[in-house]
Amino acid sequence: MAAPCRIAGCKTAVHVELETHELCLSHFTLQVERACNDMRVEASRGAATGERREEILRYIGQQGGLLARIATNTPRLPDEQKARILSTFLTLMNLRESLDRAAARQPHLPSSNSSPAST
Ligand SMILES: [Zn+2]
């Protein structure tokens, strides 16, 4: 818990796992949810294919992993923050689903459970 969140006016301490983002948990989840919404729109337009699709899948995995670490490594996380993490997980899962639905509409793309090689 070093520097405060970089969002102006927010004095919340930044979680160790989020130090590279310089964001508190609330602002981090907000940012992820916004990004997910944009990507979902992109996917529904059929614009998220090929490399872009891989990029989004990677993003989902990275943010999901980060949130999971915060959720499981932080003793006594306030209920409100637990709820934020869960709702962001749901947003990530919905984005994953949108990507798959978009791929299913395009017969030349694999619509299976083809997830990128996990690292
Ligand atoms: Zn903040």
C-alpha cells in the first residue's frame, strides 16, 4: 500500500497487485468494466476477429487473474470490494461469451472453446 490512486480526488491506497496500474480497486474495476463494454460493442459488430480476438482473450485472462489474486490474497476485503470484484468477473465472463457468439456467426472462424494457450 504505497502511493494513492492516480485518479484526481481519489485518496484511496493502491493495492499491491495494482501498483503498476496506480489505481485503487474501485477505479481499476471501473476501468476494466469500461474497456469490456467497448470490446463487447466491438465483438457484437463482428470487428473482433483474428489477432484482435486473441488480444481480447488475453486481456480477459490477465484481468481475471489479477482480480482473482486480489480476491484470494487479501485478508478481510470489505464486502463492497468483494461485490465489485464479483461484478467485474461477471463482466469479463460476459465479454468472453460475446466473443464466442460473434465467432459463431462467422463460419470461417473457430467457435469452439478454443482458448489461447494458457501461460
Ligand atoms: Zn481511486
